[in-house]
Amino acid sequence: MHRFFAALLFSPSLWAATPAQIEYAVQQTLSQEGALFVNYTVYDSGRVGLLFGLNEPDWRIEKTVKALQSHPDITGLTWVKTDTDFCPIR
């Protein structure tokens, strides 16, 4: 019986963030880092996909990616800088 409760306690799927919580974390991080020219998708698996526009500075992309990768709720991150200008997010 003790093993069962220990398995439940340490099971990562029980404590994983919901997609809504991950989306909130992404929005907060993008806002804090000042990333405006970006499009993102949160997948059910907890992974996040980011598309940065050409008009987003490289230094800001690097800073934003590092902040997102260090966030405990985000299980994985895929990102790319496109060759197209994006309109700023609001």
C-alpha cells in the first residue's frame, strides 16, 4: 500500500501543468522579456512551439528562449526565426 501512494506522489503526470497553465506561463514570459513579434502554440503534451518574426531582435529571442526553457511547467520547446515580419502581439 505504501508503494502505491509513493508511486502516486512521484508520478509526473499527476503534477504536470495543464495546457492553460502553460499558455499563461508563455504569455507572462513573452511579456516580461518584451518579445512582441512571435506566434506560439501550446500542445497537449506540454510542449511549446514558437515562431519568431524577422523583426524580433536576435538578443531578445535568445533571452526569451532561455527564460522559457527554464520554466518548470514547460516540458519542451521548439522555436525558429522566420524570414517574415510579424505584427506585434497584444
